Amino acid sequence: MGLGKEVITVDKLDIGLWTLAARGHIVPSRSLLKTPRQIAAIKKSAALNTAVLDHVAAHIHEGMSTAEIDRLVYDFTTEHGGIPAPLNYEGFPKSVCTSLNNVVCHGIPSEHEFLTEGDILNVDVSTILDGYYSDASRMFTIGDISPEAARLVRVTQECVDLGLKAAKPWGHLGDIAHAINTHARKHGYSVVEDIGGHGIGLEFHEEPFVSYVTPKGSEMVLVPGMMFTIEPMVNEGSPDFFVDEDDDWTVYTIDDGLSAQVEYMVLVTESGVEVLSR
Ligand code: MF3
Ligand code: CO
């Protein structure tokens, strides 16, 4: 043994983070703060992810199966040098999550599930490009939908946009949650509590877990270089859910009510919060 040649460098950011931590704030570890080089690579992955969603948007139609959406995602992603992140992820069997009507999230595309007039569908696309991860989702509506369904989809989109607006460098994750939960509740809806967003970039799911029901000023400080998702699940009725016993993935609302979700992948910068994929 001996005194090693290990060099420990401490910079201004470390001191800032320690100071915040000493005051009781939750701060990210330095490993969660992406370097400029990583940010450039992750942005390429995110651009492909958005292009996949645009491709789905251009081809989705009444009468198609959700398995056809899966093929659109697989083919487009791989033709552009990417890998669909869900495929074989912890045993997930398909390339995309398709969550219809009363499905909260993690719906598995099926040859037997067809889009019909009145449906609302979340398509959640996640991409690996050159080893870097991206993730975003959109709602799609099929033909004429009920006023109730339309209102849920609209308010869920508004929730995410308000959450984004509330996100500020050196603010807190709870500021986003507060904006989302307040808007959802104002419309009589509930936000799912036990499933949330996540850090992303170097891995599919990184720290922190992102809740959308926590109070303003709580949870992790938003430090420039952090990347995470804003992806609340908004339910018409109860926020409670159950997981399909047969496939172990599909999450349904407990009361059979409708559920909607929109997901943005964001980067905290010195001056604001940038959407990388939506
Ligand atoms: N895109 C989902 C998320 O936001 C991924 C779920 S894991 C999967 O985290 F295997 F179902 F894709
Ligand atoms: Co996600």
C-alpha cells in the first residue's frame, strides 16, 4: 500500500452541489450529468426517436393492428441504424409499447388488436443509436372520438406542456409534478402514482425516478446536464391499476376508465430545459 497517484479534482459545480445537499436538497450524482460529447450523441438518438414517431403518425390508420405499428417501428428504426430499446428489454417481446384506451402503459402490440373508431392510443417509442438511449410517446385518436376521450387527451397534452414550462435549471422535479398534478386534478382526473418517468441517455432507465404527484420544491434539483422524461399517465377515474397476469406487462386501470399519456425527453441546460424527443 501507499499513497496512490489518484488525482481527485473538485470543481465549482461539486461545491455547488455539496452546498445544496448540505441544505437538505436532493442533488444528482455527477454521473447523471451528461458531458457535451454524450449530449451530442444522445441528441442523434433522440432525433431518430422523433422520426420514428413521425413515421408512425404518417401511417397510423383505423383498421390496422397494433402489430403493424410494431413493424413500422422495427423497420424504420433498423433501416436508420438504430435498435428499438423495448425489444427484449427485461423480456418485453416487441419493439414499441401500444397502450389502448383503458391501458395505462406497457401495452404489447398484437396481431389480434385492431384500431377502431373512437379509440385513443399511446405509442411509446424508445430508441438505441450508437449505444445511446432516447424515449418519447404521443397520443393518437382514431376517427371520431367521444368528447370525454378528446378532453382526456387534450388535458394530458396540456399537463406535459405545463410540466415542461415549470421545469427550470436549479428548480426541482417536484415543480414539474406540481404543475402536472394540479392541472389534471382541476379537470377531475388523477395522475398515476407508482409508475413515473426516469433519467435516460446512457441507459434506458437511469436515476432519478420521476414522480408526477410530488409537491413543488421537492425531489431532485434540476442541474444542467441532467436528462429525464416527463411522462405522466393521466386517468379519467381512479389512479389505481393492475398488471396483466398472463403477459406480466400490460398495465390496466383498476376501474376500466380511460388513461392517456404523453412523454417528452428533456435536457436541463444552463438557460432552460430543452426537449430532445417528443
Ligand atoms: N418507454 C417506456 C418508458 O417510458 C418503456 C417501458 S419498458 C418496455 O419507460 F419494455 F415496455 F418497453
Ligand atoms: Co420513458
